[in-house]
Amino acid sequence: MNCLDKYRGKLIRQLNRDLQVIRITAEEEAVHDFRVGMKRLTALYYFLNDVDPALKTRKLIKPYRSLAKSIGVIRDGHIVVHLIQELDEISLVDKKNLISALRVKTRNDYRLLKRSLQADTHTRVRVPTIRSMAISERAILREKPMILNVLLSQIMSTRPRMTADLWHKKRILLKRYHHKLDAFQFCPGHTLDESELKQIKILEQLLGDWHDRVIAAEILQVLNGVETEADHAITVMRKQDKLLLGSARIYLNKFKQWHQSN
């Protein structure tokens, strides 16, 4: 479908602009945008793979997903700095010490990333267009509702005891569902339901904020030279992440109810 290729082309151009910036500097906006862009591209090519498994599109984007994972380490450092800056429960001195240690870690991580980028043969994101893969519009339109419904059922299913790993997987599935909806934004006749989008965004925000604190705690636990300050910050963030998960449970139920009534 030409409309999906239009969306794909826009993603690829932005990803390559961001990648060129990241090769020079760990500029926060470029790092963030590249990570998000790869999640969108992943959702699109996973969708195409579900439409026609013979295309093996997941294999096509695997090298770029690995690249995004390496760049994600830098993004995680940026996120933890912002979280520490927002903590009112720790002193300014402790904040300063933690942020200083985090920035040293991020600089070291970026040096490793630059060496990796210099050795990487993938200097640009290059994946086949949808037209070149000869995937039929009829197949895309036929499979789209089924693929989205499978994702929805996975998102809305819960267990009596939801582990952190299960919540994290649910967060990934929710993002993929959202990105797959967005992929059709240039397609005639494909409109997004604003009520559904509003609920998705709230749930994404809650699960994203929760996951940021989980990652922050993992990073702070191994940060050298600031163990006492890190322990205090981790204690505060663990209280926050419990509240965030509680709110996520409530909004997930609201999301279920909305779908059941529509």
C-alpha cells in the first residue's frame, strides 16, 4: 500500500537524520527520537511479517533493533538524570553526586557506542519498501483487524499475580498496538478513534513512568561511589512505581470496559 510506504519513508528519513547526529554527539533529542522511531518501524515490519510470514521482515530489521538497543543505553542514562532531578525527597547534595556519577557513566557508554558505530557496516537504516516486497493491499486490509485483535486480547488479558516482567511485556504490546494504528495515518478511510487513543496514551504514560523507575533502580544499584545516595533514591522510586502500577491496573480495566462496550 502506497500509504504505508509514505509512513515508512517518513520514518526512515527521520531515523537516518537522528543516526547522523548520534554519530557525532549524544544529543538527547536525537537519541530519544531514534529509539522511538525504531519502535515504530519495528511495529510496522512486525505487522507486515504477520500479514505474510514468508517475507521474514523481522529478520530485515534485526540489525537495526540491535543498534537501537545500544543507543537505548544512552537514553536510559538521560532518563535517570531527569528522574533524580525531580525527586524532592533527596537533598540537593545527593542529587548533585548522583547526577555527576550518572553523567560520567553516560559519557563512558557513549564512547563505547561511538566505537561500535564506527565498526558497524550499517551506516544508514535501509529496509525494502512495502511496494518492492509485493505485499498485496487486499492481504493487508484482510489481515489488519485480525492482527490488531490478537494484540488487543494479549494487552487486556491479566493474571491474578502480574509480575514486573508481565507488565513490561504488556507495555511493549500496547506500544506496538498504538504504532500499528499510527502506521495507517496516511491511508484513506483509516481514522483513529480519539477516545481509544486518549486511554492508550494514559496507560502508556503510566507504564512508561513505572518502567523508567525500574530501569533507574537497576542502574543506580551498580553506580560506583554513590551507594548511600543511590539507596535512598531507589527507596523513593520503588514507592513511586508501586503507585504507578496501581494506577495502570485501574486504567487497564477502563480500557477493557471501553472495548467491551464498543
